Amino acid sequence: TNLQLKRPDLLRSQAYINGEWLDADSGKTLAVINPASGVVIACIADLGVDETRRAIAAAEQAQKLWARKTAKARANILRQWFNLIMANQQDLAAILTAEQGKTLAEAAGEIAYGANYIEWFAEEAKRIYGDIIAPPSADKRILVIKQAVGVVASITPWNFPNAMIARKVAPALAAGCAFVCKPAKETPLSALAMAVLGEEAGIPAGVFNVVCGSSASAIGGEMTSNPLVRKLTFTGSTPVGKTLLQQCAATVKKTSMELGGNAPFIVFDDADIDAAIAGAMASKYRNAGQTCVCTNRILVQRGIYDEFAEKLAAEVRKFQLGDGAAAETTMGPLVNSKAARDVTALVDDALANGATALTGGRASSLGDCFYEPTVLTGATREMRVFKEEIFGPVAPLFAFDTEEEAIEMANDTEFGLAAYFYTQDHARIWRFGEALEYGIVGINEGLISNEMAPFGGVKESGSGREGSKYGIDDYVEIKYLCLGGL
Ligand code: ADP
């Protein structure tokens, strides 16, 4: 590999269990490939069920001591982890770009974004409050305390190899849980680099473990069946989330599910069109369209449809597609060639059913992971792009006439993660904002995710919230203590 790191020790190929760096029992390894070049970056330990079980057992032991530390002590370690991540931001970004493909600027942004959750929950660790409740009889007192749920298992996707883990591990550790994470097989290196810095920050052995491998169903199967795991936190597709929920039912685990989305982006006649274009660019094309809050369907009121389409296409034509590590690149490849084939099939379906590509509309000649940033006009509800998550740099534009039609189209999906709309009418802002069946709504704003706000979906987009003062709730249990005989 040609990765130039200030700290080459951040690039690890062994797994991290109970404070030790380990190969797979089987000796097997798994290649991690740079999607821009096809070059192998590292061959990592390819773990299975046995190592996962050992990691969970180690976490169970470590959790007891970790939870007994003062909140302030846990906070100080998390704060130190945040500091180390930010001090190594460029190296972490270089590793992330190499394994995932996004541009270096976006990768550095992701590192800071993820670190913000660690900083935030370092602070929130000290703000886990109980209650004292009025008793029904004079000789009793009712107290409520909140305690860590115990061992947390985490399964995360490849689109944010650092931040999806940071958003989960930060509240878990703040609350006093121990954590066993399975990164996506495409992007384990960012998780392992986080472990190097976590160890340096003083996270005790066993409190944070990284179990990497090629068999998601083997590792995930152990995580979801092992009774020592009290909670599963998952980010990924809705079908896999449903499977994991079923598997967790057998031992009644708590779950947090951040699943798929089908975000509508609605532009009304009275919108500031230039602001809407900027918002659409940010929410649609970030990470080459591979985020769960990415705009999936752009609904434009008919009076401004043509103007909006032309302006959007003009902006999209400015993208410089290429290797994310190159300075001039403004959009990287998709994560792998299957992702590019999936996007191709969705666009081909739209084109075959009457859509027009104002720009793009085909795979790029740069390599089999690249797809040209695309704007489609004349999209209709019969096309796959209306119903399915695109996860690529493709914006289909649907026309609508009335606000009633817009809300009906916007909510016509089993998903409910993020939605966006642009209007200058403040009565409509409330009316439409309240009518959208989504967990997150951007109003005249395309960038909605930060550590201070609650991130999460409704309907089949999942349950639980990450970030904000609510985020810690997913990692604590409520215990009621009844004092009698007073
Ligand atoms: P994506 O489309 O983002 O890859 P997936 O839901 O397929 O979404 O993957 C998200 C995470 O879920 C990845 O870490 C993947 O390895 C994991 N995963 C996929 N299938 C299973 C499974 N059957 N059991 C456990 N984890 C799984």
C-alpha cells in the first residue's frame, strides 16, 4: 500500500479482544481492498464464532469494573479518546478513504463528526439522573436509578466506518456498558485504528473489542444468541435489521435499529431555489449518495420543475469523479462493484420507463466501482427509484401539483428516517413538518446530522435515537427501588 501515515501503527490487521491484538484461531485472513484502485490495503484477521464468544466473555468481566468507575472517570477517558482521535484526524481520514472511497475532505469530516459524539457523551456520562417519586403510602419512598444495560454488541455498515461506531460506542461506554463491535468486512481498518487510540486513552481491556471477519452471519449469530449480550445496536439495511430483531427475540435483548431510508426532498413553488439546490447537493451527493439520510426522491412543484432540474444538473456536472485520495476529486467511487451494478439497474429501470438523464445516467469508465453523478427528470411512482433506497449519486425528480399530493407521495413508503422540504411559508413549515412521517426533518436545510440532535427513524427505518440528551437512554435500564418500613 502507498498509505503515508504519520503513525503507521494505526493501520492494524489483527483483531482487538480483551486488550490484546490477535490473529484468527483458524489463521484465516481477509483482504481489505481500496475501491478506487482495487489494491489490497491489508489482510485482516478473519474471526469466527469462537473468538466472538471470547470477546463477549471478556466484555462481561470488564463491564462490571467499568460500570463501577465514577461517571467522571469514564468521562475523562472518553474525553482523552476524543483528543487522540482529533490529534490523528488526518491519518484516520487517510485509512478511511483507502478502505471506503470517500474523498479525504469528507473522510476528515467524518472523523470529526464521529469524535463529536465521543466528546458529547463524555459530557453526558455525568448527567445520567434518577428520580424520587411521591409514594402512595407514608411509610414508603420510591426511587428510580439508571444503570448500564451491560454488554452491548454492535454491527455497523461500511458507509461511515468510523462514525457509525463512534455514535454507538460513545453513549455505551459513557453509561458504563462494555462494547463488542463487528465492523463491516469492507471497512474494518477504521474500527481497528479507533481501538489503538482507545487503548492509548485508557479504556480498560475488554471494555472495547473489535471482532472483524468475513462471516457476518457467524459473528452476528453469536452476538444475537449469546445470553451475556444484553443489547444489540445495529446500523444497516432493513432486511438484515429484521433478521437480527428475530434472532434477538430468543433472549429478549434490547435493540437499537438504524435501518434504511427513502428520504423525500420536497421543493415548493415558493422556495428559495438556490438554497434548495445547495441543500439537494449536500443531502443527495454526500458520500456519493451512500448515506441512510441521503435524499432518495426529489419532489418538485410543477411551476419550478424545469428551472430546478436545469440548475441542479448544472451543479452536478461540476463534480470531479476520481480516487478520493486525489486533491482534485470531489466525488469518490462507490464502495464496491456490486454497489455500482445495483445503481446501474435502478437507473436503467427508470430510463426504460420514460425518465430522462439530464446528466450522467451510466456507469463511469474510471473503473467498475464508479458511477456518474446523475439527474433524472420525468421520474414516476412506478419506477424502482420511488420505492427503493438508491445508495448512489442519482437524483430522480418527480413532479407534483398540490401540497396534499406532496405529503401523500412523501409518506408513501415503509421507511421513515429523514425528509427535507423547502418553502418560505411559515404556516406550511409547521403543517408539513408535522405531517411528515419521519424521525428527522430538514426544513430549508440539507445537513441535519450532529451529535447534539437525536438521530433515528420511525416505521421500518428503526427504533432508538443516537446523539443528543436522549441518546444515553438506549444504553441504560431503569431500576425502581421501593424503600419500605419508614
Ligand atoms: P449494507 O447494505 O449497508 O451493506 P447490510 O445490512 O447488508 O447493509 O450490512 C450492515 C452490517 O450488517 C454489516 O456489518 C454486515 O456485515 C452486517 N450483516 C449483514 N448480514 C448479516 C447477518 N445475517 N447477521 C449479522 N450481520 C449481518
